[in-house]
Amino acid sequence: MSDGQDSPTRDQREQLQEKILTEYPRLGRDDTFQFSCHPGVSCFNKCCGDVNIFLSPYDVLRMKRRLGMSSTAFLDKYTLMPVQKDMKTPVVMLRMNDDHAKSCPHLTDGGCGIYSDRPWPCRMYPLGLAAQKDTADGWRGDRFYFVLQEEECKGFGEGQQWTVQQWLDDQGVDEYDEWGEAFKELTLHKFFEEGGVLSPEKMHMFFTACYDLDKFREFVFGSTLLQRFEMDEDFVEEMRYEDEALLRFAFLWLRFGLFGEPTMKVKEGVLEAFKGSVDKKRLFDRELVKTSEEDA
Ligand code: SF4
Ligand code: SF4
């Protein structure tokens, strides 16, 4: 990791998780808290620096579009990709400026310069979301919200009373949550629970498809990939121009390619091309990764 921005270690993450699970009051959607953040608070903008913000694929999609950049240029300029031993899937973090305050590059005197496209963690604060256990259906099983009160934050105990639901609605979190749930079907897949590890090639495939959408589009439309699957023509056209459609396809394709889920239908005759192989499916998967590597 570079630029003096340190991502939390596994130990730190586990300690915080343990504290949240055992000590923090649990809130449901109808529970209330009091909070107000506005330019008049003495701490205004202070929380937008020296902070670890993990980005989801949908966060990246929204931010790069807002900034009018390609995903490749956005990732290069505004993100860090820490590499840790225990990483199961690629991790992308917002890169802070290299100044004394390690301020967020999107911060302006008037607040967040990309406010309507700010990432999920910035929308959620001061709420956090946790789960006793990650369940097969994402976090729907036994998840709960909690209030995360940072020391320097003066927004508590004044202003408006919110229910959790009102806060989520006000911050536009639901749309992000839907994409988050779809992403967890990849990151919390039972493949990992069962000890599965992605090869460097598959990590690269995962990263490109989820985060570097413009490069993924070049790969999808510049290779033979689409010729191998039964695809709805209208959806293919959407994928050509709409990032959301392409990301939806990326998730389906990864679940098929990495975990062997039946999320895509292979065209008749394609698998026959691999006839004679002891394990046609494995050979086909290898071809997919190879195509991704060559074309992405
Ligand atoms: S993206 Fe916006 S809200 Fe989030 S840390 Fe940066 S300036 Fe603050
Ligand atoms: S520290 Fe709290 S009150 Fe101050 S700007 Fe950040 S969120 Fe708002």
C-alpha cells in the first residue's frame, strides 16, 4: 500500500467487529437517533479526511460517471488497491490526498463536491450496518444498524430526530444496498467458506469485471465472449451503453465463470467444441479466463 494510507489489518477489523457485535446498541429500521450535519457545525468537513473508505463496484460506477472519467482513469487517480494476505477478492479504497490532513480529493469548501454520487459509507454515517453472521441470502438474515459516534463529530444530540428508515431514505441508500446485496453474492459465496481461493488470473478477472467497467466493456464487445452464451439482444444493446446493465452482466458472468453457477446459458455446440477433454467445464472456464486476460 502506498501514500501513507494504511488499510485496517485483519486483527483491527476483527476487533472492531467484535466490539460492534458485543457492545454497540442494535437498531432496527424504526429505532431513532438524533443527528444533524450542516455547514454551521464546528467540525464541518473534518470527517472527510484521513479515513478508510472501501468502495463497492456501484460506488466506482457512480463516481467515475459523475466525474466524466473512464473507470480506468478513475481507479488510477482516485483509488488504492491494498494487497493483503487474507484477501479473498480485490479491495478498492478511496485514495486520500497526500497533504497534512489527508483530505478527500472530492472535498470542497462547501462540502462534498460529488455529494449526489458520494459512496455508500459517506451516505450511511453516522449509521453502520453489521450482521451476526453472513447468511446465504446476503445479510438479510440477522443484520442490524448501529450508531458510530466519532470523537470529533459534533452532530449528535442536536437537530432532527431520525428513524433509521428515514435516514436511509434521506441519504438515498436503498439503491446502493440493492447493488451491495448483489455484490455480496460474489464476495460471500460459499466457494470461499469452503476454502476456495481465486488464482491471480481470476482475481484479475474479478477486478476488471466489477470495478474497471470500461475495460470490461472493451473485452465483452471485442472478444468472442458473447457468442458463447444465449443472450437477450436488447440486454446486449443496453450493456453497450449503460454501465448498470454491464455491471449486472458482470455479476452474472462471474458467478458462472468463477463458481459454476447456472446464471448464464451456454449456446448449444459451444461445449462440444471442447469434446475429448476429461473435464470440459474446467477447460471452458480456463478459456474464459484466458480470453479475459488477453482482451481486458
Ligand atoms: S466522497 Fe465526499 S463525503 Fe465522502 S469523504 Fe469524500 S468529500 Fe467526504
Ligand atoms: S464530523 Fe459529524 S457533524 Fe461534523 S461534518 Fe462530519 S458528519 Fe457532519
